[in-house]
Amino acid sequence: MIRISRTGRLAARPRGCRRIDHPTREHEVSPLLPARPGPYLLTKRGSAHARAVDGLRVARRRRTAGRGRDAAAGARSGRTDVHASGLRGAVRLRRPSAGADRRAGAPVREGGAHRRDDRSRGGAAEGCDVILATGLLPAAAGARTAAEHRGIPYVFVSYFPAYLPSPHHPPFERPGRPFPPSVTDNRVLWDLDAETMNVLFGTGLNSHRAAIGLPPVGHFREHVLTDRPWLATDPVLSPWQEPADLDVVQTGAWFRTDDRPLPADVEAFLHAGEPPVYVGFGSIPMRDADGVARAAVEAVRAQGHRALLSRGWADLAVTDGQDDCLAVGELNHHALFPRVAAVVHHGGAGTTTTAARAGAPQVVVPQMADQPYWARRVADLGIGAAHDGPSPTFESLTALLGVALSPETRARAAAVAGTVRTDGAAVAAKLLCDMVG
């Protein structure tokens, strides 16, 4: 819950998180980690709510603060409660339709062209005070367009540093547009990336902007990121390197409070022996899922441990029926990870950070996108091991589990766990409160 005052005007743009105090009781925050990236829209119109254009769902709460006033009058002079929940959170939620994306002004590529819904430009942003966008840049471009159309602030948030231009790391290569092999200077590569973004998305975005009376954008990527994006990562796990051209605000990672108990069969399995090794690849569909499951279970057994196998989108399954392995569905990682011997996973930002916070050694088998970055960070910090490539085998997992389960790695993981900040969502919430007044 974020308790914010309804009084005051739009605050001056807040500075970096290093100058932000920890929230007081006036800013009680229920941290959140979105289950899927996408623009956020924050509104305080009578009942404050955060709602999704792509991935974050809505939870609304109303609080009347005035004497003898109705809810709307109370909202004008009292306090408004804001509660945001991820996809697996509160029950009063629904996922927006694709039309909501278009109504928010999000450009959609179909057949190489952008299209929009002329009937309701920026409708999803109606009544909102600020748009907080993350995820793919074309979608975020639509979020910024909606913000401009409504005359409200806009913030871009990244969940890992390599998405933001920096002289300290190169950009990702875009499919079908490799960088020249002779170019190794990161600044030059980022310039080439900017040109690519202009070619791919600039015309479509500007056509949409012209249709709703907004001026054209000269530099697509800079327009979407702004000169002051936020970085929602832990400073130890994923530091932002200076100097850099962008004035990045690193808030710390965003954790969503999760009080769900573990299922009874999982509790029974945990109590039946020594801590198991958790194996799960989340929303990543693995090639040869049966082979991956067999290799993982046998590698865990080779280390003398039991296995807790998360089915996930790969639909991993136990094939031999032995009682030293349990296949499970979606679980509360915050409750589970402190009770396992190690975590074998795909390297998503949320899973990596949650395991690090729990002090659980990790084996990261990266598949795509930012996952190789998180695998490297786990290995560099000494809190686990990184798999070379996306296809694990019995031999490769056995070797890496030997590293992760060593006394040295366990000690290092426990030490790093004590440094992981837990107030990232609170910092971000205070920044937003300061921004909207």
C-alpha cells in the first residue's frame, strides 16, 4: 500500500535514488515485481489504481478520509491508497485486451506497418497521473505517446542495465541486422543501434503521432528511454557503471509481497529430508523438455540431493516415479528458495534476484534476451555457476552443481544475500509520489 497526500502540485523531477531516504510510515509500500513487463498507468481519480496496458493487472482500493463527505470528496482532501499487484496477485484483476494496448496509443506492428485505433486515442490513459513503462521499446513508445497526448509525466524502467545505452557494454543485436564485425567500440555500436531503431520503428511512430496532433520524433530510442530512465535492479547484483551519458536512477529491484503458503505436498517433501535442489525454467519452453528433466534430476541425484522440479511452460515431469523427486506447479519463490540447497533456473531477472535474496546458490542455464547477462553476474559474484549455452546435459549440470553446492559458493551466496536491497519498490513509489504531487 502507498499512502499519498492528495494535496500539492506536480513536484520537481526527483533526483537519483542515492539521495532518497527510506520511506517513513507515511509511505507504506507493498513491493511488487511484475509477472510480465509492460507499461503501467497510475491514477488517483477517486480510487487510486495501477493498471496495465500489457501485463500488470489492476487492484483498486478506495478510502474515504473526510467527515460526512462521499468518496470523491474524500479523495480530494484525504489520502488515497494505491495497491499494485502482479498477474498472480489479487482476485479483482483482469488482463486488458489487445484493444487496450491500441487505446493507450501503443503502436502495433503488423505486416511491417504500425497501426492504431482511431476511435479512442489514448483512452486507456484517461484519468491517469503518470505512465511508467517497461518492456519492448515499440510498446513503450506507445506509452510515451499516450502520456504526451494526455499531458502527464512518463518514465521508462529497465530490468537490466544492458538495455540502456552505455560505453561500458554493447547493445543487443537485432534479428537480421548484425553489427559489422570490425566495429568494437561500444559508443559506435549504440549509435548503429539507434539508427536501426529509427529505420524499424520511426516512420510508424511518427505517422501515429501526426494523426493525433503530436510533433514527429527524430530519435526513436532516445525518445522512448528519455535522458533519465529508471533501473529496477539491485546495485550489487546488477550495478550501473559510471560515467555514462544517461542520468540513470537505480531504484533497486522491485519485490512483490507474497504471503502464499507452500502447498501441502511441497511442505511434506521439504520435511522428509535434506533441502532439495529446485529446478525450474519459468515461462521458457525448453527444447527436449523430457531430456532436460531427466538430465537435471540425475545430475541432482549424482550430488546426493533430492530434486524439486517445477513444470513451468516447458512442462517438465518426473519420469521414473522415485520418491526423491517431486514435480510441482507455480510456487511462492520467496517462501521456497530459503529452504532449498540450490536453484537451477533460466536466469530471469526476478528469479535471479529472488534466489540471491534468499542466499540460495544458483546454476543459471540462460536461454534468451537478458538471461546470459544474469548468468554472468551470478558467476562473477561467486554465488553460483553459469551454463555455457541453452542446452543442459547430465554432464554439464553435474559439473555446475558441484560448483554451486560447494561450501565456498554457499558461503558467498549467504554473504551476498545480506546486501540485497529490499526497498526498491518503496524507492520507486516515493519517486512517483514526488512526481505527481
